[in-house]
Amino acid sequence: FDYRGIRDSGDDLYVPSTMELHAHDAIGLLDHLGLRNVHLMGLVGMGACVCQEIAIRRPDLARSMLNMGAWCEVDDFLRDQLEMFRWIHRDLGFFSFQKAVTLLSFDAEYYNANRHRLLGPEGGWKELRGRYPAHSRLIDACVNFDSTAWLHTIRCRSLIVHSGLDQVTSPRTTLPIERAIPGARGI
């Protein structure tokens, strides 16, 4: 599904953008489809945080959870990176944002081999092109997210992937998730 403000999805600018709001949207879709006991896969960034929210708020929906490129609270380093992405997109444009976030998210070997796929109109984060207001609201949800007080309530099988080379969401941000969820496994 598309987050609010992305592609054809609407967005109520008077409703604060929070991870809870986006999780509620995902829960509404799962309920509408009649799905239960699903595998929650949050592969990068806020999708992983939305999965945490779903597993916390609706344990009946969560059969298992994969979190990668995630966090359970925002430290100053992550907050400042996310804010940097916001002002780069706002002041320098989408393609400068795309390049900056790509350079911080992948190692040199992968970047060099895949640069043609990572950058440009069909590259990473393409759904944010031309949608700075939506991107800014997604950053609002990210910088204000904190699930640390609730992770201990997650009961589904959880796998947390730690990427030591990712400079945005490294083990610094993923290890606390693994440690807080009972029985979580990390790799």
C-alpha cells in the first residue's frame, strides 16, 4: 500500500503524521482484506517501524515479524540524518536527496555495481519524487517514533537483521529492537 500522500493516496494535512497513523492505515487494509496471522516484513526504514506498531497494537494480525533497517527510538545521529534528508530534498531537490541517501545506505562496492539502478527517475525512493510535502510528513513520523516501552509486549516470532555497513540504520539502531522483543533472533 502507499503511505498517505504517495501516488494517488490522499493525506489530511491537519492530522499529525505518526507511525501509529500509518500502522492504523495498514491495519485497516488488513482488516478490509480479512487477513489475520500475517508475516510482517519491514525491510527498510519506517516500514519496519510500522510492523512494530502492528505487532504491538494488533497481536492477532502478527504471525511473525522481520525488521531490517529499523529503529525503536531516534537518537541524535539518526534524527539529524533524517532532518538532513528533509532539507536536502526541500532545498536541493529530489535527485540530490536520492543521491545522498543512497550514498549513506550502500557500501562503495554495491553502489558502484548498481549506481544505474539506484539513481534516476526509476531509482530508489522514486515514489517521493515531486512529493516533498508527503516526504516531510513521513520524516515527522520517523523522528517522533519511539516503541521502546512497548517492544516487550510483542509475542510473534521476530527476526531482526543488522546491517553493519548501513550508516543510517546500523546495529546501533537495530540491536535495541532485538534485545527488547522476547525471544527475538538477530542476524
